[in-house]
Amino acid sequence: MEDNASSGPDPATTSSENKNKRKRGQRGRNHYPEGKYTVNAVSAAGEPVEPPEIAAKFRNAIGAIIRTKMVLDPTIANWALVPAGKKEAMWQLLSGTFVLPRGTTEKVKYYATKMLGEAFRRWKSHLNTGYVQKGRTPYSEFGDITPAQWKEFVRQKTTEEALALSQKN
């Protein structure tokens, strides 16, 4: 005599009732990787590629630096205007987490700086589309942004010139 009660899914744990499950297409924010990682190989462009999981950890670290570790002033117009000291501090954080092969430091630093600039641009775009255009404030997600910085950023993004540029693209 078999007990067939355990042969089907438990109705109390179906995915439709799970409130914490993400909707399709949603994903969580990347976090800065903990610990130290040894990079065995670097591509010609300077991207860490060996072992295979290193590339993803490196990209995640770059995004996390911009969003959480060293949130920059969003009113800075572009990456070229970010103070050199901030850029160097970001590189020091990365180089403390990823142990690079001998002789690749400058190539990886160039690649990392380029990727940090792209992440900065994406972050500012996210602030504009996710907060400015929706009339929201980012303080709960990005607590390092001051009210004065946010007010100036909103002003920059809502001027006639900025609106004309966004409609052109």
C-alpha cells in the first residue's frame, strides 16, 4: 500500500503563491564580489577572461562600484570630468579584489576605466528614466546622492535643451 500523497507538488509551495519570486525579465542588482580573485589570463583588450567566471565578476564589480561603492555626483556631465582621484580610488578597489597576471596591469586598468565610464553613463541614464521622468527620488536606492545634487540633476534633465535632445534620439 503506497502513500500517493507525496507524489504531486505541494499546493502550499506553488510558484504562483510565492511572493518573493521575480517576474520574468526582472533581475537583482549586482553586488561587489567578496574576497580575492586570481585572474589567469587577460584578453588583448584588457578584459579578465580566465577562469571563465572572472569576466562576470569583474563586470559586476564595475557596476557595483559606480552604483554603491563610490556613488558619484550625478550632476557631473560626463566621465571625462570625474576627478582623477575618484577614478584612481575605483581602480585601487578593483586591483585589491582581482589579482592580475604580471605585466597586464596597465592594459586591465585601461579596460576597467573604459568600463567604469560606460557604467557611469548607464547609471545616469537609469536615474533619468527611472526617477526624473517618473517624478521619483532615488534616496532609498542611492542614499549618497544629496538633495542639492538631485535638484540640480533634475534641473539638468528637464531643461528645454535636454528635452529636445532626448526627443531627437
